[in-house]
Amino acid sequence: MTGPTAPPPGGNGSPAGPANERFVSEAPFDPHSIEALTPEQERHYLAGQWKLMWWKLRRHKIAVFCGGLLAFMYVCAMLAELLVPYNMSARHTGFIYAPPQAVRLFHEGRFVGPFVYGLKYKLDRATLQRTYTVDRSKINRVRFLCRGDAYRFWGLAPLNVRLFCPARDGTLFLLGTDRMGRDMFSRLVIGSRISLTIGFIGVAISFLLGIVIGGLAGYYGGWVDSIVQRIIEVLRSFPVLPLWMALSAALPVTWSPLWIYFGITMILGLLDWTGLARAVRSKLFALREEDFATAAQLMGASPRRIIGRHLLPSFTSHLIASATLSIPAMILGETALSFLGLGLKPPITSWGVLLSEAQNINVVALYPWLMLPVVPVIVTVLTFNFLGDGLRDAADPYK
């Protein structure tokens, strides 16, 4: 009787040869052994993670709709001068506090196309109040892809082409005018450029501080963590709005509007990093004890490489969700400061600057269209919150 034969070379009793070598090379890899992967395999693994996150996000219909709406709003902000009928500072002294003009298609049962009826007013000499009435005998057709008032696109290229314009001798006040006869729709669209971008710049500053300071506290711990936590507790103990007001009032009055804009973004960013720093710290406390972090440390990797290459990518999706929830807070902060007269000031226009003209209750009661800039603020905050909820659910591995 012959004894059991020894397994042929190849390991684990598997037959040797090219087929076995191909099987071993195609075996699934361990994500924690990413140091052993080729650059192509590493890119494939990370792309798979993002693809899985996108598949989960697509099932969140509200988040997808809000993401598309935000993309549309940012495109409109970039092309603001092309999309409005008037310049931001154009004044129509004959139409002070004019009400919104409704766009119509039919006149006396006949299709005319997009047009607005003319406006005529009567001045009460006792109260100096203007009473506007619709002049149905005057039809002002809306022109498209026309030449209007000259402007400088992004302050650089001189242009005069607009998406739509009023009639040659007519008006087109879609959202009415303010106390100087300036078109509210044009100012609201152009002001969105400041209100929407201030969130991104402020979040960029707060993310840089939060990731760096929170990463150092979470990785080193000990006295470094104690100092960081005490600084965070001191900053969070101050009421947010009064602290914003105090720092904004400290900006020099001689600064240009552009420098005031950057000063406001710096203030918002320098005071909003504490929450993210605590989140990063808690994540690093949990991840620094994992096997892949210990292996990288034993292989001689520097703390900077371990934090930036191994630990932070482990919760990048959480950081993205946090960013989408932090941007609306920045927008609300700028709006509140400008509304109180401590933020941006004319000639720079933002949604907060537009709302500052509606502080008088009598003005709001007589001219309610001056409160319309609050609508895009509410819509923007809600869309960012819904998008952040969708990203957070898509990034959660347990859902």
C-alpha cells in the first residue's frame, strides 16, 4: 500500500503552473494593505468607493434635485451680468418703489408673446407717495439676446449682450424697484455671486484649520490635545453673532469693498473651524489604533504621511458632508452681518445688503417686494441641508 502522496508544488495542495499563478495574482486584495498595491490598483479601489457612494446618492431623489438646483444657481451667479436686463447700479428715477411687472403672453385674447404692460403713477403731494397703475394701452415686448446697457463681465471684458431686455422705450421690473429706482431682479441675481461664493471661501479656511488642528490633536493626544480642547472651549463659549459683530466692526472704515469682502470671509472662517476640529479629532482617535495605521508607523512613515495618506482618506466622505452643511451657516452669517450694517456695504451687493433696506416696518408694509431677497436665502440653506443629508447617508457604510 502506498502512502499519501505529497502535494505538488504550488501551496495548499493546489496544482502548480501558470493557472495557479494567475489565480493568486487575481485574488482580492485587502484594502488595509494599500501600501502593497500598484498605483493602478489603488486608483481602481478608490474609484470603486466613489462609485458606490454615487449609486447610493442617486437613490436619494431630494438630494439629487437639490444638487442640480445648486448647480443651476451657481451657473446663474457666474453669468449674472448676461442674465439680467439692467446694470446693478442703473437708476430709474421715474420709477421709485415701482411694483413688480407681470410677464404676460396674451393681450385681449390675442397671442402677443412675452410682454409687460406699462406703468404710470400718480404722486400724492401731501404724503409724497407714488401710486402706480397698470397702463394696458402700452405693451412693452420682451426682447431676447439683445443689446442693452454696457457692462464689464467679471470686471474684465466690456460687453453689452444680454439674455433679455425691455422694450426700447419701456421698462421690465420683474421684482420691482427700490428707493433709488434700481431693478431688484438685477441686483438680486448679481448679489448672488457674493452670497454664494462667500460660503466656499469661508469653508475652505475653516476646513484647513479644522483638519490641521483637529488632526494634530487626534493623532498626538496628550498635552497637544489638551491645549487644542481648551482653545476650542474658549471660542465656543462666546455667543456667535455678537462675536461676529464685534470683529466686523473692528474692520477699518478706509478699506475698499473688496477688502471688506475678504475680511468678512476670514472672520467667518476663523470662527467656524471648532466643530470640524472636534469631529476630526474623534475620528483620528478611533483610527490611529487600527492595524493599517500601526503598520505604517512601524514601516517608518512620518506623522504627516500617516495623517494625510491613511487616516484622513478613511473619512473623506464625512468631510464632504460636513462641508455641505457648513456652507449655509456661512451664508447666513454674511446675511446677518450685512443686514445689521456691519458686513458688506454698497457698492458691493449681496442678499444681506438688499435685505438691509427692508428694516423699516413701514417700508415693508408699503413695498413688500423689498423682502424678496429672503427667498433665495431660504432656498439655498434648505438645498444645502438636503444635499448634506443625502451625502451623509450615501457616505455611511452602515446604510
